[in-house]
Amino acid sequence: MDELPPTLLNQFMNLRRSVILLLLCSGTLGNTAPVFAQAERDIKLVLQVTVDGLRFDLINRYRESFAKDGFNYLLDSGSVYANAHYQHANTETIVGHTTLATGTYPSQHGMVGNVINDRVAGELSYNIEDKDAPLLPSREHSATGDQVDPSQKLSRTKGRSPRAIEVPTFSDGLAAFYAGRSKIFGISGKDRSAVAMAGHAGKAFWYSTDNGDFITSRYYYDDYPAWVREWNGQRKAEKYAGKQWQLSSETSTYLLADQDDRPYEVDLKGYGRTFPHQYGNAGDKLLYTQLLVSPVGDQLLLDFSKALISNEKLGQGSVPDYLSVSFSSVDAVNHFFGPSSLENEAVVRELDSTLADLFAYIDKHVGLDHTLIVFSADHGMADMPEYMTELGYAVGRLDSKDIVKVANQAGKALGIDEIVRYFFRPYVYLDEEKIAAAGLDPKRTEKIIADALTGIDGVNLAVSTSNFPSYKGHPLIMQVKRNHHITRSGHIYVIQDPYWFLLEEGLIAVMHGSPWRYDTHVPIIFAGPGIKPNSVQRRVYPVDVAPTIAAYLGMSPPASARGTPLMEVCAAGCP
């Protein structure tokens, strides 16, 4: 064949490349991940923003009050997936974050709940606890704050690491792809959120409710970087001692202005149920938790993010860096006041400003034209049963003690006293030794107990995890199966009726963790070079997020990923 003139040859090669990329993006050439020319877009930073507890419709509820550079920047410039739902049943923080990070279900990644079963020790454990990775002390002397998180209370050690996550994350894949040259960080108001997103290869920092510092463990560092010591040394959280959380605008401008004094909200030991909310004084063991239950928690994380970006020189190298920022204050506020409270509206509106500040900082120091932004949430949130009852939908609260009582009664009828070894929502753990000693068939026994629990008022279904085939056709069973890990899950999974709460006694008033749509519905938004503004209404899933980031960068998806690259991001991102 004669050589083509340069102009025609270029046209032919451009056409050939466009056809191949189109076929890859559409999946026509099989299951091969779309390959994009990352170098042509010069991506310097992947910024993954996760807002704990941000049900998607909350963005729509308050959109008229947002400025142009926060949420609206994402909504106006990104590919927005308005119908994204988690596919697992236990919609909790560690489960959602690890699903976003790995692109697979808890049945594979192992993070089935904020509390998991340690079969080796024969007891429950906090999901990321690790005695071999003790915390790095951030100051010479530090008091211990009051712990209000029921899952943290079960932790047997203060050590933290990602070792319990059983599969690679996207960030692990990024480290391998670029031979360890990418800088990878996960930061959050919560330890489990930071650790999950940083993966096994990255570094993690999280806010301490003991002293307001950002801390880490010896899994990541032998000592704090100098810039972290400097940041912590400024004692920025302590400056809020004795001050108040006040509304940033006139009360009349808030949609939920009349929802400020509801008797079923929680007064966090003097924090109050109405505005202004009073922060504790210096030395108060709840001060740093109260800050997290306000916009201050997100603002401190923003300030730490800026220090990290600057001092670690993120986005300044020849390969993409990765930063996960997981904001925790929306979730914290929801747990005490509910998602239909004035406090919720206030914290989301303040988060809008915080996001705008973060994006502006990244634009100045990295360039948004060199940044892929990935935005989502780890779970949604249900409205309080009391609030729903006021609206005419009669629901209530399930007491963990009642679950145990009914299960033990059913066990006693089989000849076993105290058949429940322990219970932590949503799993009931039975005493296998007692069942074996009684000569009972484990699967049959488990099913009998599950059927007894299903009869409790407010329980929609109690699933015997050894008898999944017997529930064939039930609409919730696949969500429970995706949540089931053979060694870490309990014997019986308890699903409450819609808007019923199942939680432990304590200060927390509102809970997520169900398979119902208000808990599974989250935003997924991609914004960055080559991605066109788009609003997508088809059903997509958070397991799609990690494979989509990988495809955008021209990488293979995480090793255990079950999701599929989102075609709008892929097609729009093709050069």
C-alpha cells in the first residue's frame, strides 16, 4: 500500500482512534475496561469527596439556598447520577466507604458492619481495630473524651489499620499502576472513613474526639510529619470552647425553620435541642464531639485538607495523586436531630460553603482543569419515627433487648437457655456450642429463631443466613446476601419495617443501616476534564464508582470490583 499524504494519514488515524475508543466506551469490544489517554487530559489529582449520611434528596431540598461554587458547581458541571442506590442491606459508614473504595460488596471486602465478628477471638470487634497498629500520640498529655458512638465502644484496642479490608481498593491499584509514585491520602472526621478510602497503600488521618487533633496510627507512620505536628499544635478546635453554633442566616430563610424544637431530638449533655447550640468549655469531655455535631467538624477537616495539599504538594508531580476527603458532620447532626431538622438544613448549607472553599483552593493550587472530582455518600438516613408518626405514618422503635428476649424464648422452647451469644444490629449471633451440645440441627435451629423474630412488631424479616434458599423470591434477600460474609456476619439478619429504628440505648436518636430506599439513596457525581454536564436518571450503583475512576485514568478496575464503568463519564472523558 502506498504511503498516504500526512493530512489524510492523520485524519485516518484520528478516525480509527475515535472508533476504537467509542467501541471501548460502549462495551462493544467485550468486558475490557475503557482506555483513555490520561496524558492528554493531564490529570494531576483525583479528589474523592464523600459526605457521610447525605441522602441524595437533601441536595435537592436545599438547592435554592446554595451558592454557585459548591454543590451547584458539581450539579452544573458534572455527570450527575440521581438514582444511585447501594445494593447491600446494612447501610453503615464502613460498609459504604469500603464499597466505594473497592467497587465490590461487603460479602467480598469483609466490612459487613461498623461492628464485625472476630471468630478467632470469639467476640465482636470494631471494624478497623488493630492491636498491632497503635495510635500515634499527637500530644504529650491528652484527656480521653466521652465516647457516644456505640460501635467504637466495642473496640478492644485503640489501634487502627486497613488490614481487615480483604480486597484491594482503587487507591491500592493507583499505587501499583504508577509504581508507588502517586501520593495517596484519606482524611475524615471518622477513623473508619479515612482508613477505608486510603486503602492499604495510602496514608490516613482522622479527627480525634478526645482532643480535636488529626491523628493516625503506626500502620502509616512512625512519627507525625512536621506539618501535622504544626497544625495540631495550633489547637484550632479548642478555639471554639465556650462558643455557640449559630445560624448563618436569618431563621426565616430556612425551609425547616419550624423544626427547631422537637421533643424527640437529643440534647447532647447541654448542647441543647434548639439554636444556638452551646459548645462545652475547655476540658469538657464532649467538646470535640459537639464540634463534630456542627459545621465546625467539616470546617476543621477543610483546614486540614488545605494544609495537606500544600505540604504534601499534591497534584504537583508527573503522575496523578489521590485525596479522599470524607465529611462527617452531616451524619453526626442527623444522628442527634434527624434529617428533617433545622440543624440538618443548617449543616448542609454550611457544607455548601465548605465545598466551595475546597474547590477554590484546589483550583488555585492544582487547577480544576487538572482534577477529577468524584462525589458521593456512604449511606442515606431515615427520618425519625416520631416525626413520621406526626405526619400520619405510625411507626416506632425496636429495642435490642426485645430482640434478644424473643430469640432466647424461642431457644428455651428448644431446650437451650440463653441461646443468643450476642446481638449488635443487624446481626444476631447464636451460641454454636450450646446448639451442638443439645444435639440440635444448626440450620433448623437458626430458622426457628429467625421465624420467631419475624413475628415481632416492627420487624419486617429476620433472615437465617444458613437458609438463604428458603427465602428465594423475597425482594430484600439479595441485599442481605451481598452483606453476608461467611466468617464475620451473624447467624440471623434482622430487617426492621420502614421507618422503624433498631438501635442501642444511648444518646443517639436517629439511625441508618436498613435496606430501604431512604438509606440506600446517595448522590454520585463525576466532574472533571472532558466530562460534560449531564443528569442521569437510570439506576446506577456505588460499586460502579471505583471502576469508573480507574477507567477514566486508563487503569484496570480494582481486583474484586463488581461494578461497571459509567458510560457518561467514559464517553465524555474520551479525548
